[in-house]
Amino acid sequence: MSSSQVEVAAYKRPQRHGPQRALRCSTDGDTSATVTSSPSLRATQLQVPPGRGEPHNPIIPPACLMASRTFLHTMTSRKALDRPESYAVAWIVALPIERAAAEAMLDEEHAAPTGFTRHQTDANVYSWGSVRDHNVVIASLVPGVYEATSAASIASSLLASLPSIRVGLLVGIGGGIAQPDEDRDIRLGDVVVGQPNGTTGGVCQYDLIKTKSGDKCERKGFLGRPPMVLLNALASIQADHERKDSKVPCFIQEMLEKNPKMARRSKQNPGYAYQGFENDRLFKASCDHVPGPDCQGCDTADEVQRDSRDITDPNIHYGTIASGNTLVKDATVRNRVIADLSEDCICFEMEAADMMNHFPCLVIRGICDYADSHKNNRWQRYASATAAAYAKELLGYVPAAEVQETKRAIEVLLLVQQQIDCMQQKTVATKAPTDSIGSDLHTDNIKRWLCPPDPSTNANHARTLRHEGTMSSPELGHVQLLYTSRPETGFLRDIPPLIGKQNCLSLDTQAVNSDIRSWVTAQLSQRQDFKEKALSQDLLQGIRRKVVDGADGMWAFCQSDSPARCCHEASMEEAIARLPLSPFSREIASPWRDYQKSFKLNQAGYGLVVHAKNATFAEGILKEIRGYGKEKLSIITSYSHKNLVKLQRAFYDDGAIFLLYEMMDITLAQIFGSPLGRLQLYEVAAFSQEILTGIDYIHNCLKITHGDITSDSILLSVAGAIKIANLGASMLQKSDSRDVQEDLKGVGKIILECLEPATFLKRESSLKSKSWESDIVDFVESTKCKSGQFLLQHDFLKLSPGSYCLIPYVRFSREVAAKEVETVKR
């Protein structure tokens, strides 16, 4: 059957005689059907022409046929917007009843927009439509997977599939914090809205509290604020409600008229209408619920007496919403949490805390219980409806133009992440000198403790106290000096004449050298740097002889460290030849004293992961380049750009130039090779734009070329940064004007590797599939002949939502890479 045909399950009824009239129903193709109606039966009969399936003659009740026609009309009449970017407002719900209420508030329902492609990690269910002047997408998880982090999962998946979303509403049910004695008369069915104050962004997390001395509690962390465009709307709607009634009751009435089933009541489903004042009962905290489906058995003496309201319309309350991962359904626990929070909270719920820092939004809750043991499901549907109705009314106060001027949510999150990264870098940078100061003070204290007293100070003080005839100059005959066996000229010249040769004691040089020789032999046989290279006996003997005998065994550790860093025998022999007879000058000048080596890592080429000794968490990857003299260090210039891996230091040692780069998390090639490696076009546009921005800086500001733009040389971080690696090595190479286009061609090859790996492996340079849109095909071809500035203005890059969209890939690939790193460490 085609999509326009409706298949209706029918039941057979006995044939009766009577006048019938035939109606012709149009269907697709040449298939036709005749509908015959019998007035006496008030039923309709569908007759299928011969040869069109099994012969049958079902009788379909008119109501079913009408419902089928209505369903068919609705499905075919829903319009689909021409692009997903038309939707800027997200309405997020967690429960099916909340979703039903949200859909009932749509002014117009839409089909999925043309060109919408669900992200492969997206498990959300979407409904599309419009409310007032806004195109709205309603997002929820599939039934059965609700948990405390559901809203955060919905939000992250939503932004991955719809990066155009700018503002969001988190709408659903919650538990009210009613305190009539304090003029907070919150009733079931009322609406609460999270509104920022001086200490919160409208939501605080009640299970993120630190206990301090004296039984005092302190709330930790601060959740994000709603977008400013929604806060402005809040101010407007509150002012209007001071003069006019809310439209929430009208919207609920319209919903029930358009959807009669939502007004029906049954034992299992009390419906979406008001549930009655008699079913809204608030009990004292000391009163526990008597088991049963309702509170009929609960002691009425423990019920809190409240004034009756003149009308049943819900009231709207603004304040702080308490959110957490633990369901609160005990009045004692509720009151203790409220006291610990030290906030004027008006509602408990379980989604917003995990949501706010993933997707800043406005939280709207309908009150369905009082967060105590008396809670039940009676008011949940009505509370869902009141919250949804308020959300609809609020959108009427949000100008569509201001929404379009608001930053996309994904951009806001990326900006926040960048600010966090900047703060972390400043913290590390501040901690390094602080640690250094503390270390220096500690060292000074140790020195003062170890060093003997200053003789001049003591002597001068003693002179003032001495008895006449005492404190004459001491005789040197009472002094003996033990000094090193190293034959320094200064020692031999000055010390013996001063104290006499008979007072000079020598160390047993042979015994010391024997110990050093044993240590070096053990190092060559046991140290991993030597063992894994399977060195020849001649080379091992050469290292042993040079290290032990070259400087009389002094500083053997430093001398053996130099050949240990070499990657193969040839470079090791060269390093041995360069070992100095005297290690003092080398040890003082060596930059290695500042770093602690960890392990080798392939990050755009193999390097050594090192940690700075004078700074906590200061980590980098050190790469060795041979074939250049020390004078080449002068052409390596400093730079700073968001799309270039930062070069932290460059130095020369042992005939090689060493470049210390910042650590990143993963390469683009590793993402392509992961199970999630098939990227969407907007994600391809995202990394292409970042790479081109970096290349443009290299060409036009640094006036060099990179020379090796591949997926292996593009590094990413979990914070969303995309950077070009190995720029220090590029500075050492001679640039050619022809290399400028080669760098740009590299971007096209990376896209080809991502979208058509088979074509890339054949070393072809153009997309072969006919299914690609013209923009991406033209962009790849343009990398072969157009300038970087031209490419940055290309229509294809307008698909980019920003580098933030690649973070899920980075996290997944990083987990795989972490296992490989652990293997390397072992």
C-alpha cells in the first residue's frame, strides 16, 4: 500500500438487506475501492475489486472510518519546513504525559523538516510544530529509558542533531514546597518557574552540598542561567499578570475541546482536567501516609487547614527550583534538604540539575504533589497541562527576531568551555610560581637547618662577651679536610699547602669506580630504554667504557641518559661520541633537568610525554628533530592561534632540536577510524572551517607553509578545539609558493578520507558518489585551485555549527586511545 492508503482493522457483521449507496474513494495508481453505505446499519462497507488481494467484505463502523479519514488528512496535510535550521526553540520533556500536553499546545503540527538527519548517537523522539511566531521542536526519550540524567541526554543529542537551536524550555511536573504559614500558598496544579536571583540561576542542586563543622552545610557549584531573551519575557509576563488574568486556563480549555479524550476520566487515568479541591490535601511533616491508592485513610487531624480559593485557576509562582538525582517523597527529608540549601525553594524536581550546564534553559513545572509520602499520580496529567499552557503563554512574550539574534546554544556551551579552559590554564600558570615560591622557602629552611652557623656572626658576638686573654685565632693544625678524589687543579694547588699534605685524606677511587661500573652494567641490561632496542655487544661495551672511564665514573647517570634517549643504534653511537669528558658543563646547561619523562606517544608523529618538574599538571609532548644545527633555533618564532597547537619551548641538545608542544587528546584520523567515524556534512564543515582558519593564519601571518596537512596532523581536544600540529617543524623547512595550494588541497583530501575512504585509498582527489550535494562537491574541487580566503567564504562552510559538535567523537575515540596508552605505559 502507498502512504496515502489507510489500512483499517475491521470486524464482520451479519448482512442485512436494505438500500445502499456507493461512494468512490480515490487511491494511488489504478487501485480503486467502492464504499457502500447502509442507512439502516449506520455502517460502511469496503469492497475491494477482484484481483486486488484476498476477497473480503468487511464492515467498518462509521466512527472508525471517520477516524481513519481524519488521520489520513492530518498526516497528509502536515507541512514540512524546508530546512531544520528553521527551528530555534526546543521544548524538552521527560515523560509521555508531559509530551502529550506539549503536543496539545502546538498551534500547528509539522512533519519533520526537509533535510533533517538524525545524529547517529541521537535516541530522542521529536515532534515538530509552531507556537505563536516560533517553530518549536518537542524532544523526549523513547519510553522506558527515563532516569535522572534523561534531560541532559535529550539536550546533548538534540544539539548534535539540531545545532540551530538557540533557546530551550524544560517543561514538566514537580513536587511543590508549600508553606502556608510563610505566605507561600502553593497548591496542586499550580505552576512554578525557575527565576534567577542573586545566588542561583533559578535552579540549585540539592544533592551537591558540603557539610562543614558545626553541622553547617554549604551548597557547592552554580548552575547556569536561562538565556536573556527568556528572562526578558519573564519580566514582561509577570508585569502583565499584575493587570490581567493568565491565559493558562483558556489554553487548557482549548486543549480539552480539541482533544476530548484528554478530558475523560477513569480509575487508571484521571485525565488532564482539574482534579477537584477535595483531592488537594496537605499534611503535616509528621504525618506518614497510610498505605492505599489515595489519602482516605490518613488522619484528617494532621491535615494543614488552608483557605479555599475563589477559583480553580492555577496560580503561578517564581523562585528557586531544587533539583537533584534523588526522588524526594518524605516530608522530613524534604524539610531537611530545604534547611540545608538555605535557599527560598518552591519546588523539587529531577531533571534540571543535569540539564542546566548542558543546555541553558528555562525550567517550568506543574505541581503534582508536595514531595511527601502522600504523593500519587492523580494530579500528574493536569500538572503537565498547566506547565505546558504556561510555556505556550510565555512564548507569546518572546520576540522571534530576538530569538534569531540569540547565540546558538551550542556556541554558548563552547564559549563556556573555552572560558573554563582559560581559567584552568591561568590556575596552572599561577600554581607553578606559587609552588616554586613554596619550594624555595622549604629549601631555604632545610639549608639553614643543615648548614653550620655563620662563624663570623658567632665570633663577633663572642668577642663582645669574651674574657680578656681568650678568643685568640685558632690554629689550623686542629683542622682536617675531607675532599673529593676528583683531581681538580684548584684543590691540589691551594688546599695541601694550607693544611699540610699529611692532613689530606683520599677516597678509594678504585672502589668507587668499581661500584659505578657495576651500576652501569645493570642499567644496560635492565633499563627499558636499552633492553627494547636489542643493542649489539660492541655498542654496549662502548657505552660502558665511555660512561665509566670517560670522566672517572663521575655523573654516570647523566652520561648514560643521553644514549638512552636515542631511537636507534646509529644515533646512539653519535651520542656516545659526543659525550664530554667532564659532565659539569653539560649538566648545568641541559634543559632536561626541567622535565620528568613519562612515555612515548603517537600524536601527529611520535613524541615523548613529559611533565614539568616545577609545575603541577604541566604536561607536554616533546618531539626530536635531527639534521639541523643549533643556529636553526633562531628561525623558530612564537605564535598564538586557536587553531594551531601551541609550541611551548624549543631547545637544542645532543645534536638535535627538541620542540615541546601542548598536549591534545586525539587526531582526526583516529576519529575517522573509530566506529563512529562516519560524520555528517555539518560536522565535516565544522572541522574544515577550523583547519582553513589555521592555514590562513600560517600563510598570511607567519608567511610560511605547513607542508603536511593530513588527518594525522589535525589534533582535537575534549573541549572542542581543533588544531594543526607540528608547526615548529614547518618553520625549519623551506617554504615554496606551490606549497600554499598543497596545504589547501590537504583539506580536500581529509574530506575525501572522511566521506569516501575507498576513493581516498585509491589516491583519487574527487568525490565519486552522485548522492552528495553540490556544495560539498564544489568545495572539494575548489581546494585544488582556489585561495584560502575564497574557501572560507564558501557556502558549504555555512553548515558548520562550530567545533563543539565533534566533542562526542573526541570523547569516544579518547577512551579507545586511553587503553592503548595504558598498554604503552606497561
